[in-house]
Amino acid sequence: MPPLPTPPLPDSTIHIWCATFSGLHTDLPHYISLLSLDEKERSQRFHFAEDQNHYILGRGLLRTLLGSYINMEPAQIEFNYGKYGKPILKSRSDLGVEFNLAHSNDLILYAFGRHARVGIDIEYIRPMSDMDNFAQHFFSADEITMIGSLSGRAKEEAFFKLWTCKEAFLKAHGSGLATPLDQVEISLSNNGTANLESIDTDKEKARHWHLKIFTPMQDYQAAIAIDGHDRQITFHKLQDF
């Protein structure tokens, strides 16, 4: 498989890449060859073959994209991991590249930037019989009220907008579920934008963060969180879909 060219990544820009697992599947042997020993061992722990293949493809493509951004052979890239498991580049020649990935069903997303923490999340929009109960446990009072005022498809879409924004922030922040979801308060505006209102009731901390919600494909909801403002977000697809 030839190297994957990536466009220039200035500090002012965030790149989002989108791909489908089904479109990558024929290259599975190539992506396996790029993984480190610990990644190969981790892939073997998945009970279902589909989950194992998704992990291999996701990490293999991550290495391919990162290799292009930092001019390094994908198989030679090494990772360190934060306290809560967030991967970061180990190389001192990474040029400040920050990254994150997420997947749901057949779709996988990557976010790349320089000198700015980024987090991305995606969910397949689906009916949930326990949506209200879920919101009671993980959403703030204002978010619960908003969800409760909606019904049908509008309720599902709002729920997953809130959920992906919360997850994207926690992934960018690097704290994972160590920060309770109901302490990350999101507001949704009528014009289709999202805003981080407060972090554990602290509105000043929240002002540093930028959220963007988007639909990469029909029936999918995604969000990206960026530590900082005034960065242009560009979208890139690996396949036609």
C-alpha cells in the first residue's frame, strides 16, 4: 500500500479524517504489519473477530496518517499513554502533533492538530428505550430538562449531540470518565451549534474550549473538542461514501 499523503497541518488548522472499516478491510494484512507487539497482543484480547479487525484497522490507519504528518515510517512510531489511557506520541520530533480517534459501527474518525489538545467522538444515532434514565444519571439538570422537552427523532439527535460533545471533551482533556459526565455541561443552540458552558460548575475553564458538532454520514452524530479557538477545521475522506 503506498504512503498516504496528507495536506500541510499549520498550527491554525485542525484536520478531521473519515473512513469506513468496510473500505479498509482488504488492506487488513498491511495494517497488521504496522502494529507494535503490544498492539498485536491487545488485538488478540478481543472476543469477536469484527472487534479485533476494527482495532487493527483503526490503529494501522492512525499510524499511516501520523507517519505522513511527522515524516516517520508508520511501523516505527511509538506511543506513550496518559494516566487515563490517552495515547500520545513518544517521539521528540513529533512537531507538536496532537491526535484522537473514535469509531461507531462502520465509521471511523481521526482528528489532528498541532499544539492544541483535541478530542473526537462519533455515535450511530439509534433509538434507546432507556434514554431518559441514562440522561438522569449522566446529564446536568438543564440538559435533562432539554432532553425531556423533546420526542422522537429530535430527542435522539439532541441526546447524541450532547453525548458526543461530552465524550469529545473528556477525550481531549485526557481525564476520561474520571470527570463525571454530568459535570461537563453542554448547551445546544437553535442554529445547530454547541457550546461548553461549564466544567464542574467552572465557567471560566469552559471558555478555553471550542466544540463543533457535525454529521459525517447519514444517521451518525459526531463532535470535536479543541483546546483553544480560532482554528479552521477541514474535513478529509479516505473513500467515497
